[in-house]
Amino acid sequence: MSVTRSVCLGCGSYLPDRVLTNLELSSMVETSDEWIVERTGIRERRIAAEGETTSDLATRAAERALAHAGVGAEEVDLIILATATPDYTFPASATKVQANLGAHQAVAFDQHAVCAGFVFALATADTFLRGGNARTALVIGAETFSRILDWEDRGTCVLFGDGAGAVVLRAEQGEGTAQDRGILATDLNTDGRLIDLLYVDGGPSSTQTTGYLRMRGQEVFKKAVTSLAETARTSMKKAGVSSDDIAWIVPHQANIRIIEGTARKLGVAPERVVTTVARHGNTSAASVPLALSEAVAAGSIKRGDLLLMEAIGGGMSWGSALLRW
């Protein structure tokens, strides 16, 4: 049976030039390299330059993804930018990316599910493509989390960094089996009762300020490992595959303990998990496409590999996607 699949034609990423190491952080807040590495696995992160915006990072990643895919901006008819740190309250930062790329024919909008944003955006684009409402989509995750951090809070400021990643999807015909290239299944979840586990204490309608990121780390950790394993199993069930079929897990790069804990629950060996958290920190919605882009560029991910992407963020929101590269 012929079905429409959202096939990934290419990917790209961008990181700001400035590297902020744990050693430098230890001169800013009461912490140490040993303390950060032991609890998170993070050694450094990137920080956007003054005047460098989320849409700037997103544009650079998008340009590289289009080049990798061999697709012109004029071919794109859908742009979805997953971000929790937009340039402005409005308009959507995706509209600036559209203008920067010259993709004037494309519908462009932002999607907000914090760290789970890229997976949510991927699932949204898949719906557009499978429904015939678009043929070529550009899905981006980009963040400048450094702008919403309380640099006196060592429990949060050591965790996050800035960056962007992007993929190009195109609607193509598959045979309706788990061997098809493209997105095979997605699963999305939200529980608004858990808002106070991870949130920003400001906003236009509440405080008229940007606010700072606040997190209850232990509770987030417990929720993350359980929920990520559950959503992964749901996607696998939908696609009719098992963890043995997965070539690579491409996880949200929040914390090495969460990444390892989820893999153990799924019975996936560590060598089949893409990890970039040591060098990038938690880049929120950018972390999954950043990790994907690095693994593809390194030659680790090859055509035909089955990838499991999963992420969890504020909301709480979490989800997964199975994609055959």
C-alpha cells in the first residue's frame, strides 16, 4: 500500500563562536568543573554574541540544511521554527528566517514546546506533508537560552547553551512498511499540572518582563527518564518495530544521566546513543537537530538507519519520533 512519508533530505546546524567553559563559570557562580561534570556531563556550552538573535542562529542552520539537502529556498513551502526564546513577542521568528532565506512562498510560524519543541515541530510538519498541504518543509530548533538565565543560580545557569539545528523534509511515496525512509511514527504528550517543575517566571501577560528560567531539577529528572522511555515505546509500537531495530537514539541533550537512564530503560547500548551534551550543554529545542547534524556529518548515521528522537521540556511536554534516515 502506497503511503506518503516525510523523508529527511538533509540537515544542518550552527553554534555561536563563544565557548563558555565550566572553569569560566566557576569564576561567576559558586560551582566547579567537577561538580558540573559529575551531575550533568556538561563541560562547555556556546553563548550567542551580543546582537546575535535566535533567528540569526536559525537562519544559519537552515542555510546549511538546505545546502546539505540540495534544495533551494524557493522550493520550501513550510517553515516551522521551534523555540522558547524568540526574537520578539511577535511576529514569529520564523518570519524573519523566511525573509532571510528569501523563501517568500513558504508559510512560516513558530512552535513552542520548550525542549520538546523540535519533536513537536517535526510531528506538525509530518502532518502537513502527509495531508498534502505542503511538499517541502524546513523544520528548525533554535535557542538563545543564555538570555533567560539567572547567572547567580548555579542549579540552572550551568546547564544551558545557545545553538540551532535544522532538517529539510519532503513528501515522498513509501510502501507503508517499517522499511520506508522518512518519519514512521510520532508521539506527543503534555501535562499542564507540572508547569512549576520547569518554567520562566515572567511574560508579557503576567509580569511584562522576560523573566528567568526556574527548575526543580530532581523532579524533572524523575519525570524525564520515565516519560521518555514511555513515549519511545509508544512510537515503536505505532511503527511496528522494537528497540533492537533502532540504529541510533538521538536524544534531547539535557543531562547525561537522563540520556543514559532512558537508554537503559529501553535496553539500548550506550554506543548506539548520540551524545553532544558535553560540548553543547542543553540547547533546548535545538539539541536534537544539533546532535543529529553532528552524527550525520561524522558519518555515524547512514542511509537506512532507524533513528529514535525523543525530548522533554517545560509544560511538561514530551514526545518522540521514529525516522528512517
